[in-house]
Amino acid sequence: MPVSCVCQNPTCGTSFRRSPAEIRKGGGKYCSWKCRPRLVTAQGLREPQDIATRLWDLVQVCIHGPTCPYCCWDFQGKRAHGKWKYGLLSIVREGKSIFIRTHRLMWETINGRPVPRGLWILHHCDQPACNNPWHLYPGTAKDNTRDAVQRDRFPHDPGHPILRGEALGHGKLTEAKVRNIRARYAAGESNSVIAADLQVSRKTIYLVVKRKLWTHVS
């Protein structure tokens, strides 16, 4: 049930309502973006004082809390049009107001630095609207294409077989190991134990078990 709040802007004081989940994430302080604290930039433009606060206010953290590496945290604000519904947040850079994809902002916020030049921020979970830092990693355009091929997202000519899994010629896993991982998990073994045994990350095991990687292996 929505909670009653009072805008903390001293010139406003308007009453409004927000969800308990938003309150737990630090939201519910201001009734609108116009009431948020702002500063004047060197170019004389007014800019939100804390981009990180704006971002977290619109990211829906799962019920397991901010340390959860498994669940996707969807962006609740503006989304991009088209097939890939990336979250978008407006910021001021170099004197211009622009929209930035929120998963890039999240990576920069968590790591305290800009995305390295020439790299993209990719999703382990394959969910464009997700902003869980555990699901984000920097990679090249080639890495993005490779992931798209492995996850059956890459458009291709039906007359030419698509290269997936072992056919790509890299990586520690094979189709036999993937089937073994899923069988061991079904038998009750934990992701951590399996990951340590195969010398891969726990996240990789999770994605294999949830069939977000090696989707072509039955």
C-alpha cells in the first residue's frame, strides 16, 4: 500500500504517496524532479545534484536486497523504443542535456569511473532493462556479437549453420560439461561447489543452469 510522504523541498511541502519499496531504496523525499536539489554548472546550466540518487530511485531492487547477484533489477523510468527496452536517464554533459542508457550509468556509478573508450556495457542476464551491477560487465562489440550468437539472438542466414558452444573454439565448457552441470544442480549441488570444480565463475554456473547460456544444449 502506498505511503504518505511530504516533499522535503522547503519551498514546496506538497503531500504525495510512494510505494514502500521506493521508500526503502531512499526515495519518497521529493514530489517531482523539479523539487530536487540542483546546482549551477560552469556553463550556467542547472543540473541534478546527484545522478546516482536519481538512478537508484528508479531501479527496482529485488526483495533479496542490494547484495543479490541473481535477480534482475528493472529500470522503472523512461525506456528506449524498439526491440531493446533499455532504461534511459537524462543528464547534462558538456553543456547539453542527453539521454544515457541506465545500465552504463550504473556501471560507472558502482566502479567510480567512465566506461573505458571502445567498450560497451553488456548483460550476463540478457535483459536490457536490468541494472543489477552483478549482471553488467564491459566488453567489445565482438563480445556482444558472440554472446548474441550463443543465446540465439543473432539474426542469421538459415542457409548457413550458426556457430555456438564448442564450435566457437573458445571457453572452458563443452556440451558434455553443460549437461553435467545441469544434472549436478538438479541433484542438489550448489553453484559454488560446481563452479570451483570446473574452475569457472559461480555466475556462469547460474546462467547455464537457468539456460541463459548454452541454450541449444538440451
